[in-house]
Amino acid sequence: GKAGNKIVIEEFLEGEEVSFTVLTDGKTILPLASSQDHKTRDNEDKGPNTGGMGAYSPAPIVSKETHQKIMEKVINPTMEGLLKEGMIYRGFLYAGLIIDEKNNIKVLEFNCRFGDPETQPILMRLESDLIDLCYQASKGELEEVKLKWNPEVALGVVMAAGGYPGPYKKGHSIKGIPSESETLKVFHAGTKAKNNLITTNGGRVLCVTALGKNTADAQIKAYNCVNKIDWQDCFFRTDIGYRAIERES
Ligand code: GLY
């Protein structure tokens, strides 16, 4: 019928997806550390799309030149456009980008929030106080602020319920969650606490995030912890960070 009267031609985007988040008070723009997540469920970036199965920061694909290009071509024009339209945007702006082999940058999406699970490795590296930053952004006082970062790499592995992103069961009791430290944190997403028992209560259940001297080191530390945590039908990828490790080596 008429369904064929209109044809939509879309550009096929090749490259790697990168998350680039800035904090702004509407005038000053503070880029956060770069990060990259693995969107698909299975190893080698295969299988169905999810909200993210793991992430790391920094993303080696975002070189100094690429960082500058993202600011010039994407972030600054966006902020100028918002101002021109009379909007004083205060908060986090997260651009989902595709960067190809020739360093061409395409915008996939903008979000008015942090990314999940990119935030977990970013916050492991952030040494400035997040609450102060939010407050200063809300008051238009970011001009004097300098963000402080831990130079190490942080890597987070999402532990999910078997079946996710399709149907999955809830209510399995989780064993082996270690106590947290400055270099290892287990972020809870889909969990529930009852009578001193932590049970699964969502698709993406935990994000085990570790700091290391490089991506390979952070990966080993994160998986050492992941391998000690368990529940019935627990699922996780075993290759989070592989692109960054290839780049580093
Ligand atoms: N990790 C993708 C997102 O937060 O949208």
C-alpha cells in the first residue's frame, strides 16, 4: 500500500561509540573524563543491545586532538545553540558519539544526565567533590573550578540477571559482595536489601568497578572481584575493556 510512498535513507555509522559528558553552569563548560561503554550483551560486542554491560575511563580513543575536536564541533556549538534559544542549561550534558577510523565524529544522542555504567568508572576517578560541583553548577559558579582526577584507569563490569535484556527473574540472593575500598567499589543498581540479605531486583544488578595502573590492570582487579560474587543465573561479559587494552598494547 502507501507504506512504500516514503523512503527513509539513513547513514550507516561505522566506528566506536564514546560517551562524552560535560558539566556546565550555562557559561563555563567543564568536560568530565572520557569513557566508553560496551552496549551489547555478549563478548566481542555481539548480541542484543543493552543499557551497557561495562565501561572504562579514560577512553584511549579520545586523544587530546579528538577531545578538542569534540569540544569544537559538538559541545561548544550545542551550548551556543541552547543560549541562542534562551536556555541556560545547568547540569550534566552527555553526548553519545561515534568516532570512526579517520577521526570523524557523529552525534548519536544527547542525554541530560550521567551515563550508566560510564558514571561508575568516571566517579571512581573524580577526586573533586561531586556535591560541591553540582551546587556550583546550579549557582552559575563553575568559572573558577578545576576538576581533579585520579590519573589511573577505572573499569566497571556489569553483573546482570540471566536473560537480560529479555525477560529475567528477580529475588535471587547475592553472595560474595566484598567491603568497598578506595580502589574497588560495587555499585548497586538492581538490588533489594531485606533482613540483612541482598537480592537481585533488576536486569543490571551490580557494577563492579576497580582502579588500576592501566586498563589491563583495572580489568584484572574488577574481574577478581566479579568472580567472587554469585547468584543463580548471574551473567556478565568477560572482555570489558578489550578495545582499550588492544590500544594500550
Ligand atoms: N550507557 C548508556 C547510557 O547511559 O545511556
